[in-house]
Amino acid sequence: MNGTSTLCRVACARCLRPQATCLCALTRATAHRTEVLVLQHPREQRQAKNSVALLRLSLAHCEVVVGERFEPGALAALLQRPGMDTRLLYPDVPMAPASLAAGTAAGASVRLVVIDATWRKSLRMLLEHPALAALPRLSLDAPAPTRYRAIRAARRADQVSTLEATVQALATLEGRSFDAAPLLDAFGLFVAGVAARQRPQAKSVEA
């Protein structure tokens, strides 16, 4: 076993990525008031292209729970917190129409729920969990152009990474007090790094 192989396999204790692809240098402490709960599909957890690890390390109030199917009581405990208004970051789609959104109480804290999965798997998670589908939703009417396409294909023109969608949602909820620029710049560096590692692999396949 050579030294390079050993380095690649040793995981960073903080970001849980292999040392060769450690994200810690890219993290940007980003001030925010809104609580973020990410429900992450198990297949996304160890994806090298996944953006949630960078999001989790950069947001102080971000909880990531990995799972595909949740017991109703456990899910209810995750979604609802005393004194907080919960919103699901998800578009209104015909297969799972959004419920009528109640107005946020003045001064109430918001808990933003985000599903981290492919489009097909996220829709399945929504359909299989009535409590999730019943949440009032927050939709991004005109998402900013994504940088994610450099490393990951999308089925829909408006699809963006989980990190990009979450920071845009936080900007919508918190207004000018939320500064997304440093974290989005860090995400750009993350995408560039993944793309650079993919190119040598593509060349070796073509050779």
C-alpha cells in the first residue's frame, strides 16, 4: 500500500471526506437566523459531488438527518418545534400539490426543511410521508443560474444544488441581513475542484 492510497482513504474527522478531498478549507461561517433541517437520501451521503457537507459546516443552525423512510412519530419530532413555523423548500408540483400556506406569525422563528435527493427520489420521499407533503412550502420562483451543471446533470432547467437552493431560500426569508456571497463563492471553488478531478478520469477512459 502506497502513501497516496492511505491518504485518500483516511477521512477528515470534521467533514468526513477523504483527506484528499477535504472540504474544511472551503467552509465559510455564514450568519443566519433560520433553522435548517436537511433530510438527506442515503445515496447522497457519500457522493463526492454532494453539496450538503459544505452547507452543514458553514451554517451554524443546520441539522442533517440521513434516511429514506421515517417513522411518523420521529418525523413529526423533526419537523415541528415549539414556537417555530416550519416551511418545506419544494416547488408546487401536480403529483404533490402544496397545501395552503399560513402566514408566518410576526417575530416567529422559521425552520426550513430541505430534501437532499435526486428529483425522482425527492418526490418519492414527499409522496411517502404525508406529514412532509402537508407542510407549507417555500418555492424559488426564479432560481439563480446554477454552477452545478459542470459536475452533475439535471433533468429540469430550474434545478440547482441543495446548497444553492438553501442559501437562496435563506436570502428570501432573511433579506439583506443574509450574505450568501462568500458561501456561493466557496461552492464555486468546490465545483471547480470536483470538475478538475473528473477530467483526468475522463481522459483515461478515452485513452
